[in-house]
Amino acid sequence: MKVSREDLIYAAGFFDGEGSIGIYEMGSSPKKRQTAHLALVMNVTGTSQSIIMWWKNTFGGRIARVCNSHRDVRRADSWKWCCDAKMAREVLELLVPYLKLKKVEAEIALEFQRHKDSYPAWSHRNSKGRNTKLPDNVVQFRRELADKLKAQKRSYKESWW
């Protein structure tokens, strides 16, 4: 992914204000709680469709329209750009040198995704070729990083000011 330094600086500033990073549990149900899948997701939301399209054209990912006007006619509809997993890692690696508010969040997210990339679920297959449960210590480490990111998101306001 080739992006100019000027665009990275712009994107980092925009992301500090309008972006979000999260590690979310996917595919979880009470019945399959032990096989829950944690995933890194990053997104940017704004009311300007052209800016959100710039994110997609610059970094890839996907966009969606978020309808707000049906809840409150005074609120404009917005657009959301998002990406996950390895693409989120690639984008965050480009942005992290220029981030201010979300730098620590990005570093935690990168640690999570790098760990996940180095220890993928498919590396644990049984003799029939089916995925098996990840070791408890791997799952626990990933959950600790998810909790660390949540705690950072709650505290970043005080730490930056």
C-alpha cells in the first residue's frame, strides 16, 4: 500500500478525531463460548461521503451508509469506512507514527493483530483437518489485550490532556 506522507498525516489527524479501534468478540454464543473469535476492527465515520470514499480509495476496506435521520430529523445521515484484521494492521502501521490521541490504542491493536497473525487458529488442526480449540493461554492473552484496549479507550482523554 503506497500512501504519501501528506495523506498519512491527514488520515492520522482525521482518525484521531473521527476514528475508532476495537477488538470484538465475533461468532460467540453461550453454547460455543470457548470457541469465540476475537477480531480487530477499525473504522472512520463522517457525514461527508467524499471523505469516506477517500478512505476506501486510499486504504481499501469497505463503506456503509449509517441512517440517523429516521431517529432524529435534526441528525444527518453519516458514512462509515471500516476494515479488519490484517488490513487494519497494515493501515494502523502506516498511521501510528502520526497519531496523537489514539497512538496507544493503535499500538495495543497492533500487538493483538501481530500475535494473531503469528499464531493463527488454523495452526491447530486435528487429524481430520478440522480446527481445534486454541490453547487457553493464547485465548487469555488475546482477551487481556482486548481488555487493555477498552481500558485505554476509557482513559485516553485524561492521559492526553
